[in-house]
Amino acid sequence: MSAIDRMMLSVEGLALGDALGDFYLYTPNPIAGKLRQRSLPPPPWIFTDDTEMALALIDVLRNVGCVDQDQLAEAFATRYLQRPGRGYGPGMCEILEEIADGRPWRKVSAAAYGGEGSQGNGGAMRVGPLGAFFAGDLEKCAEQARLSAEVTHAHLEGQAGAIAVAVAASWLADEKRSNHGLDARNLLQVAESYTPPSKTKDRIKSALEIKWELPASEAAKLLGNGSTGLTQDTVAYCLWCAARKLDSFGEAIWFTLDGEGDMDTTCAIVGGLVALAVGRSGLPEDWLSALEPLK
């Protein structure tokens, strides 16, 4: 499978998780109602900013072969202006509008949130395809992930989450490794080992220590479920859910949804990872046919 094919497989999984998660995010009392019954939304399944930003990242990787931060900033801003109603958070809207107005992205990213930069999970939610592109090259993948996050997330936490997710995707997409079978716990260990010292790294360490058999709802209480929008409250839970359900895409998404929280983002991250483990034949055909075109 080519690097482009791996990227597209990951983004399909990401978009499926994103769209289904977004549906349940706005469904009242999801656990007590439709989620318990595993009800699917009617087509078309509409994705959010999670997928839009992943597609912008894919455009740059396809054209340049690496993360050109200036081109990536332009791609993010262009897609935002074309389809602003995709659920972008207020902070990201402000960043992208300023970039679109011609302000240097470095200054905009660094000035966000009172000069601390964003700790949000946006850098992590979009980066699975990047990991797939750099399959098996974990060092390069980690640095490229950091560069991709820095465009909008100047804070270390925002970058740490992107590194963790991208490295996990790179590890899953490594065909030499996958031919020898999957050890799910290694997914967490590898991601943690490349994540720089941070609250995000500490949470991933915690994910390695909790009981493997816990329900997702209980794991979410310990690790976070993205409800704050922060990277350190999102990534560890996503990696743990993906590791628990690497052999079934559908089960991975339903399992992740049980933790509630920022469901479009958690399911986007998990979907972008698990797709690489199961392959395209492992993605539910009825889900794929319901998804709006990726463009």
C-alpha cells in the first residue's frame, strides 16, 4: 500500500468516526437512547472540522511530501473560509480568520489564549493520516506531527497530543510490524515513549496502568473524554480505546462513544487509528456509503 493510500484509509476511518460522533454529540441523553440501541443516523453523514483539517493536511503532504507549515496554514485557512460551518471552536475560528487576513501564523498561534498558545485537541484530531504517511519512521513522524500542530497549537500540550496520535498511527501502518501481528498494549507504550514530557504523556502512562477490562465509561472518568477540549483530557482515552478494539472498526467506535464527552473528536482519533489496523475491507460498507464525499 502506498503512502497516499495509507493516508486515505486513515482519513476515511477518521471521517466515519467524526460524523457518527458528531451525530451522537447532539443527541439528547445518548447513552439512555439511540446509542444504547446503536442507531445510525440517516445519510448523508456530515463530517466536521476534524475531517476538514485532516484533509488540508493531506493536501499538503500529497503535494510536498512533508509538512510545509506556511502551506499548511494557508490550506487550513482556505478550507475554513470555504466551509466555516463545520463546527470549528471559537478559538480556532479566531486563529484561522487572522491567518486568512494575512497575519503570520507564528504570531497568531503564539498569541492565542493570552499568549500561552492552544492546548486544545485539534492538533491530535487531524493527524492520523500524517502518521499513516510516515509509516514505520517514528522519529520523522513525531517531528512532522509537531510541525503540523505548531501552526495552530503553540502550546506544548497541543503538540504532544499530535505527536502521540501520529506515532500510534505510524506504528499501526508499518506493514513490517503488522505482518507479525498486533500487541495492543504496545500501541500505548510506543505512543508514550515518543510523547514529550507533558500532562498528555502522564495521562498516557496512566492509560497503561488502568485495568484493561474497564468499561469505556469508567476509563473516561480516569483519563478524560475530551469534554474540556484539552489535549491532555482527550488523547490518552482515545489511544486506550483504539488499543482495546483494534480488531473491529465498528466496535471501536461504539466503545469510544460509551465514554461520551467530545465524541466527534474522540471517535475521529480512534477511527483514524483503527482503520489502519483493520484495512479498508474492515470499514463497514454501509457506513462508507452514507458518508459525504471526502474532498
